[in-house]
Amino acid sequence: MSIFRMSAAALLAAGLFFGTAAARADDLATIKEAGKLSVALSGAFPPFSFVDESNQVVGFDVDIGSEIARRLGVQPEIVTTAWDGIIAGLVTGRYDTIVGSMGITDERKKAVAFVGPYYHSGIGLFVQKGGAYESLDSLEGKTVGVILGEVAEKWVRDQNRFEVRTYKGLPEMILDLSAGRVDAFVTDDVPVLVAIRKNDAPIAQIKDERLPKFEIGIAIRKDNPELAAAMQKALDDMMADGTYEAISMKWIGADIR
């Protein structure tokens, strides 16, 4: 909703910044004292986070982050920010956590710690339904859309076989596929499959074993064992008592844990 974003240089810089920070109290104490948990996400990744007709940020990730905050005994504060700088914002203290459909990768673990995973996903390849492309190999040399900073972007560039066009969010990428401005796009599969089902969109998914799968986690700053334990317990309790399933069915139409 993967998803999966940020350059290696930026991640390393963020990790080095945080690694040199002075010793401090666990973030859980600060969050409790402030009475709020600030939750960062892109706001441009439906159905996980998006702006509705009432100009409110809503979605699966919004509900998950808000419920975790309430179970910590504090109020949720939703923060929208550009995905390609979201880890740097966490490391430098702009917010407390990222509940934004972020894939857990070794590269990201250099800069942040993860709670979860809270769902599983994979990179999906999508084309116009009934179009000329029926396989990954048939797209050789064609224009492929990706969301800036996602793991999908890195994967597509590493193939060194496509023309790459970057986007800030999924809606614009879907529109450009429909308009023929890109031949395909690659991103987290779950939100696209939801969009296809809800809108009867003329989009087809191409299956390929070379497309990677991911665990999706909640990012916090490193060296916060109390916060990590409290958030993990909140997540586990949500999964045990049916709250997680209700949120998942509301936004996704399936239990994606």
C-alpha cells in the first residue's frame, strides 16, 4: 500500500543521525505525558489512507493507528506527509510513529525499528485490461509507473529494462494507466485490487514469481523497547478481540493479517 519507500542514502543518513543522538527516555513516557500519539502516513494511498469527501483523512491505516493510540491511553493525531521523506521525519522527531503500509526491509531497519507485522502484501504489476501486455517480459522497454520512494520503485529500476515514470500517489498512477500515459504500473497489490473491485476498473494484474512479497510493519524510532512492547500488545489485542478484523473488512473487504 506497500508503501515501501525512501532512498538508501536518505535512510543511512537518518540512521547515522539517530545513532549519534544522546541517551534519552523511552518514547512511551513522552507520548503518555503529551497525551497523544502522532501517526504519520501519506494520505494518498487508498484504501489505507486518503482524503474523503469531507476533507478528512480516513482509511485502514488511520483506523489502525488511531486504535493503537486509544489502547495506549492517549489521543491519535494523524499527520500526512510526503512518503519519500517519511522516515527522516520520524527519526528527527516530527511524529511518533509511521502507520503507513511500510514494508519491513533490512535497509529500513538500519534507521528505524518495527512493530508487527500488521499485514502481508506484495508488489503487483498492473496493465490495462484487454490490452497488449500479458507478461512482465512483454513490457520490455515500455513505460512503467511507480510511486516515488516505494520499494516497488527500486525493484523496477533494478530491472534496468523499463522506462520509469514516478508518481506521488496511487490515484494519479491509475489515471495515467487508463489514459495510456504509462503502459503498466508496479505497486503494492492490495489497494489496487480493492480499487478494481470497488470501481470495476478496467485493470488487469499480471502474475509473476519474480515480484517480491513483504511483511508490513509499524515504524518507530530505535531503542524504544517500552513503546515497542506497548504497541505490539495493542496490536495483538486488536487481532485477538476482533477489532482488527472489523477494520480490515471495513476498508479492504477481507482479513489481510
